[in-house]
Amino acid sequence: MSEIINKVAKSPLVTIDLEEMIDKQTARKSIDLSDQLFQGLILREKDFRQYIKSTNWDEYKDAYVNVFCSADAIIPNWAYMLVLSKLSGIVKLAIYGDDVELEKEIIRFNIANIDVSQYENGKLVIKGCSDLKHPEFAFAEITNHLVPVASSIMYGEPCSTVPIYKKKK
């Protein structure tokens, strides 16, 4: 009787599971500036600066934070800048935008922090089956991040892949 050989296990393919790379554990928090509007219409600088002073920014420590305004009001750019400056150095990531934009920026942030040297000239398979919130965005980001270093990139599972990129010789 002949021995069964697992050719996939012996291949030089490196499987990358984006779901394992994207941080799902860290808290996501939002700051809605509509709560700071005078009569729900305008932002008053004096009141807003008092809000900035009295807020316990440590409650956002190590979180992913998005800052936005849900009201139909004109918020001066400096207001967002002021909030984001207070979050700097406290949070993992702070952005202007809604929850969807925050999730996309978390994906971008996590992928940008991958040490690509481990994939230098590698034959990579980006695992296709995952439970990502924005899979198209994640797959686009990982492709952009890995093309400069990879020998080849495929999509799917090691036993069944779709070629995406192959470095020219």
C-alpha cells in the first residue's frame, strides 16, 4: 500500500488569514459632537473648550475611536482637530468618520503594521473564507501591502487558488 502524501503541507505556500491579523478584541468607541451643539445647531467655542477640559480622555485608552457629528450642523475643522489632539497618545487609532470608516481604518492600520519581511519573495495565499466586516476593502489593502515583496499572491485555499499576482522575472 502506498503512503498518502499531503502535497499542500509540503508546498512552499504561505497562507495568510486576514481574520487573524485584524484586531477584533480592542474596544471601538465613538464621540458624537452633536452632543456639544448649542440648541442642536451650532458649536460654541467657549462651551466646547470647557467640554474638552472636563472630559476624562483616559476612558478612551487603547481603544479605536471615531469622531463625528450626527446632526446636520456645520462643525468647524478645529473642533475635530481639538478632540483628536486630546486622543493622541492615548488611543490605538483615532479618526474622523463614522463606524464604517473606523472599521476600514482599523483594517488599514492592522495591515500596515504587518512585518512584510517574513513574506519576502514568498508564494502567498490570502485565505478567502473569513468573517471580515469589509472583505473587499481588506483584500485590496493586503494586496497593495504585499505586492512589493511577494513572489506570487493567490486567493482562496491552498488546495484551490485563484492567481492574483506573479512577480515578473
